[in-house]
Amino acid sequence: MRQSFEQALERGIAEATDEGDRQAFQAIASAYANFLDELDASRHQSWTLLEDNALSQAFNQVRGLMADMQRSSYDRIRDTELRSRDRAALLAGLLGLTAIAVLLIGFITAHSFARRFGEPIERLSAAADQIGRGDFNIELPRPPIAELSSLSRRFGLMAQALHQFKQTNVEALVNGQQRLQALLDSIDDGLLIIDRQGRLEHANPVAQRQLAWETEHLGATLGEALGSPELDDAARQVLNDKPLSGPPQDLVIEADGERRLLAWRISPVNHHDGSISGAVMVLHDVTDQRTFERVRNEFVLRASHELRTPVTGMQMAFSLLRERMHYPPGSRESDLFDTVHEEMQRLVRLINDLLNFSRYQSGQQKLELEQCDIPELLEEARQRFEVAAAGQDVQLQLELQQPLPSLLLDRQQMERVLDNLLSNALRHTPKGGEVRLLARHHGERMILSVEDNGEGIPYSQQARIFEPFVQIGRRRGGAGLGLALCKEIAQLHGGRIGVHSRIGHGTIFYVALPI
């Protein structure tokens, strides 16, 4: 303990940085040496520190000096702490002021840069908005910064190119619109263009003459413009991409004391993405055609009735004669009798076809509708021609796309359609060929089709194939009324009949019936 104290005194004297501290340590060392002397002297005397003697006085002197030094050290530490606090507060204040100054300088600098860079960019943005509105009369900034100056120059070049492109497009659009207008005005049929809401947008001069319009009807619906409310329903169906419920009836127009009949059809106008943007109604004056058809039908009906009675009598007389006259099979007389019998049968079928066609054309034929099972209907048709197909070495196949709903049909009339189509297919299919009878469900319609791989029908003649008395192809038979009858029967059922064919690739006849 004594040695440690003495070493501490020596280190204090040696390391003291202040002269006062060094003198204090030296005073303590001197008092301590005096205390040691008194301690050695007290060994011959019985002194204690509790008594008032030289030893206790020397000890109190050492203790007092050390206490003074401790108080002095505490005072210096407190003073140092206070000065440190003052300096820290001063430093914090200086740092705060420095930070505020830096922020202020940064804000001023940033604002300056923002104005320097942002103003040209804002002007470029305003110019872009102006160009977007179609106004190319713009004033571009000329900033001193090289990058922004280059950007502004390129922006100006782009605006100039866009202006030229717009002028070119506008000219092309105007020219195209003028050509389209001239084309629409030069068409012999009337054209009515309606928008997506079913309102009239354009009517060409032919349509205005056909409808005897003296005032504009743009913006009105077809029903309002033509005085036929059912046309609005037809337009709505077409615009919703749905088929019409039945064949369109002729429009009756009273104009200049005359009664005109206009056939019409509505076709959708499809956008490039497949959506429907409007529709076009085509009007065709069929007044003379309907008059001719009426006269023709009356003549055919009357002639058929007039021919039916004598032909029936001739057929009965010939049958009696044939029963009484017996000629050997293979003889010339027997062959003549067979030929006359076949021709008589053909003549009777022709007269019956003429009568049926006249009834359909005049609207006298009524349908006897019943629920028909489509697979059963087609299977029976296949069985009726199975033997004939086998005799010609032609495969006759039935293909059904299940499930197939039943349809409300006149079974007898629909059997006539299928028989006619199958008979034609077998007649035009070569030996070893194939005929397919198909049925499938497509949207809101049932598609019945007869496909063959025969010689095909030229495209130029496909438009006339459903007209009466028209025969196409090398193998002709009958009077050319079969497909015309099929068309009338399909339309009476609210459907339609069509054909797809290519020379050398066969033919597909289809009947689309509403479900």
C-alpha cells in the first residue's frame, strides 16, 4: 500500500501538466515525508492518530493537502465540463446555422437548376399537348443547355414531320372519302348506312329516289325513316351479330302515285378487330321482277292445272293399254312401252314440281310443323338412298355432331329437301366416290349439309343455281326446279340454303335452320 502510494505521488509529480498541480503534488510529498519521519519517531513513544501529537498533526497535514487537491480537481473537472458544454452548445449552434445555410444554398441552387431545366421541359410538354390537339403552330424554347437544345431541335423536326404526315393523311382521307362517295353514288342499288346505334348516317341518291325522300332523314332509325318498325328489330339483330328470323319481306313504297316494291338486305360492317361498327342496307327495286314472277307463277299454275288432267287421263289409258298388250321382254315394242312409261312419269313429276313451286311462290303452301328428331330424320334419308349409292359404288356416310336438339319442322317438306340434295350429289359423284350427310350445331342455327367429291360447280354459276329452271353441269336431269324448291322450303322455315364448291374438289350444299 505504501509503495503504491509513493509510486502514485511520483507519477503525479512527473505527469503533472500544470505548475500548480506539480507544486501541490510536491507539497503532499513533503508532508508525507514529514509524516514518515514522525511515524519513525513515534515508535519509541506510544502515540496514536487519535491523540493530538506530532504524528496526528503530520497525518492531518497530508490528508488536508490531499483533500484540497481533490477539491481542486473536482473544481477543475466541473469547470472543464461547463466549458465543454458551452463549447458543445456553440458547436451545435454553428452546425445548425451551417446546415441551414447549406439547405438554403441547396434550395436556391436546386430552384435555379429547376428553372433552368424545367422551364424548357414545361414548354416542350405544352407544345406536345398542342400538337396532340392537332395544332402544329408551336413555338419551341431555345435553352442554353446543349442537351435540351438538341432535344428541342429534334422535337421541332418531329412536329414538322407529323404536320406533313397529317396533311398527307388528311388529303388521302379526303380523296378516299370522295372516291367512296362517288362509288356509293354510282351504284345502281340504293344504299343506307347506319351506325352502331341503328341510326341513319348516309343515303345515296339512288336510295333517296327509290324511297321518294324530299327531306333529310339522317339521325333517324330505319323504322322511323322507312315507316316500318320491324326494320329496327332487323337492324338490331344484325348489329348484335345475330341472323334474321326469316326472309325479308319486300318494302312497299307509295311514290308519285305508283306502288314500288323494294327487296332489301342488311349486312354488318366489321371492324378490323372483329367488332361490328355499323351496317349497310341495300335496296333493290324489284317491282318489275315481282310483276313478272306473279304473271309467270299464274301462268305456270294455270298451265300445270290444265296439263294435269289430260296427262293423268293419258297415264291411266296408257297403263290399261300396257296391261292388255303383252310383248316379249327385250323386244322393240317392249322397249318403246318402257320409254313411254318413263317419260309419262317424268312429265307427271314435272307437272307436280311446277304446281308445288307455284304454291311456294304465291304463298299458298303452308307448313305442317312438328318436333323432328334430327338424327332420325337424316338416318331415314340415308336409308332411302343407300341402295342407289351402293349401285353406283358410292359410299354414303352419315356424320352427326352430338348433341343435336330437335327442331320444329314440316317433316315431309324437309325430307323433300334432303332427297333432292342427296339425289343431286349421287348424280354428280363418280364411281368410287363419297357422299356425306352431316348435321352440326352452330350458334343459334342447325346446319344440315350434303357433301360430295364430284366435279364441282364453277364459281360464276353458283349465284344462279337456286333460280328456277336453271340446270348446271354435264349431267342434267329434271326441269331445274329442285334447288329452287329447296330454297323456298328453307326460307319458309326461317332458314337459308347455300353452296360451297370448287372445280375438281366437290360441292357442299348446306341448309341453316333456326333452333
